[in-house]
Amino acid sequence: MEFRTLSTILSERMSGILLFLAAAGAVVVFPLLLFVLPFLLVPVLIHRFIVFHKIKYRSLEEDDSQSSSDVLTAQVIDLESWKKYKEDQSYPMAGDPTTANLAKAQIAQINASEIQEITDALPYGASVTQYFTDVDVDKWVYTFHAYALNAEFNAVTYGHDPAEAFVMAKAILMQQVREWHEAREKGEPYVGRANEDLLKDIRALGKSSKPSYFARHAKHTPSVLIIEDDPEVAAATEAIFKQLGCQTTISNGHDGVPYKMSFQNFDFIVLDWMLGDNLVGNQVVEKSVKIIDLFNDLKVRFEHNQPKVITYSVLDRPQVQLPTNHYFYHLDHWRKPTRYSDLAVKASELLSANAN
């Protein structure tokens, strides 16, 4: 009986000690948990946030059957008009094998190194989707979308090969990066617009030798008159300005262009200095000035809104001089020959520096 009594006493004392230790542990552990728990939850919340946006902005390379998740944002890119033209990159590319191999090499080079320059300029942690599509022989479309907190960047561009399409997109995206920095300083969100209508008109790329483009969303669509007697140079220059969101008009310099310069509204005039048949750029400007001088309403309009002239020639800048006038402002001079990539950069910087 004494043994049982002693055992009971020891058991009760051990229970008391354990209860005391448990209570003391709770007093110590609970505050520690309250302190540590936020540090444990933050990575989980960040992970869920990233997963959510990965789902919302799912890669465009997924199966087309998942149509509801392929849309990035309705205001930016209408993928429903685009999906049926998107081709799987595992399929053979259009054209002869040499051209196809060159295109593959260009894409590999861009993905390996050149895309890094763009992604480095984007906000930290931006989610990027980009791909190339060969819609026809020598007709490539490049699509780029990046999403970050309070910022989106978009480009849909055209080129005769992947490198040309990418260079155009790079010029547009770096312009958007500059605009984003300005918006960020004001504390405003930023959405860089893609050429939305290019997606809707993409069918024309495969049916027309002269692709149709439309201006991207902007408060004011710049208008550009391209005076160039070389059809290939004119077409390349037009493609660049159109993809940068401009309305364009082409003249070879021998189709009454002084009247177009006088009676139509242009923000920019890209003027080839040597137009053939002994026609020089300053002669075109002189004729337009004489026409404007005949009409008071034209004089008033031009004095308040001078078109900016960019001369384009193999000659150096000191050899190219516009006649003295009050209507046209000589903004810049571009040297020929200029690579497509350099021309795209020049045009992008020109529009960015002179945005309305």
C-alpha cells in the first residue's frame, strides 16, 4: 500500500512538473512564433503572388486550346485575332533551307544574348514572353510582352527576317522604357501599347508584297512625309516609321511633292537630298516655300507649326543646307548608307525627343 501511495505521489509531482514546463514553454514559444511567423509567411505570399501572375499572364507558347488563358490584357494584345496565324517553331520554316537555317541562327543569337539588353532595362522581376513567327517567305513577325508591377511593355513588329523584326521591336521597347521612367517619376502606372491593328491585319503580310501597318495607340499620331527616289530605301524607312506608330506618305520627289508639303499637315519630313534628274532637296523646299508665301492662311499655319525636316544623304551635314525660310525647321541630318537597325534607332530617338 505504501509503494502505491509513493508511486501516486511521484506521478502527481511529475505531472505537475510537466505542466509547469509546458506552461513555461508556451510563454516563451508563443512570442517567438509571433516574431518569426511574418518572416515565414512573406516568402509564401511572394510565391503565391508570382504564381498568380504566371497564371494570369501565361506563356503564349501553351496549347491554343487554352484560349481563355492566352489573353494577356484585352487592352494590349488581341490574341484571338493572332492565334490562328501563330505557328509552332518545331515545324520547318518557310523558304529554302539556307534561308531557314539563317533564320534559326538569328533567333538563336537573339535569344542567347541580344534579348538580355532589353530585359536588363525592364523593371526588376518583370515576366517576359517573346516569340518569332514566320508568316510567309521573307515575312517575320516578332511579338514581345513583359509584365511588372504597375508597368507593361509590348511590341509586335515586322521584318524580312527575324533580326530585322527584332531590331524594330528593340527600338520600340527602349522607347517604352524611356516613357516608363517618366511615368514612374510621376508615380503613374505605365502600359506600352503594341501595334494592335497589325495583329488584325496580319493576314495581309502573307498576301501582299507591301504589308499594311497601323499606328499604335497615342494621343497624337505623328505624320511623316518620306521623300526618297529609291523604292527600297523608301519602303524600309516607311516600315520603320509605321511600326513606331506614325502615319506615312511616300514621294519620289517628282510627283508634285512641294504641293503636298504646302497643303498637307506633316510633323516630320525625311528628305533625300539627291533625288535624281538633277533635283536637289533644297529645290523641293524652295518650291514649297514659294507656294506657302502665296496664301496667308498657309503662312500663319506654318509659322505656328513648322514641320521638322530630316535630310538624308551620302553628303556630310555641312554640305546640306536648307534655304532660309520661316516654315521648315532643319532638325537633323542622317548619313547614307544607314543600316536598318541604325535607322530604326534614329527614328525611335527622333520621335521620343520630339513627342507632342
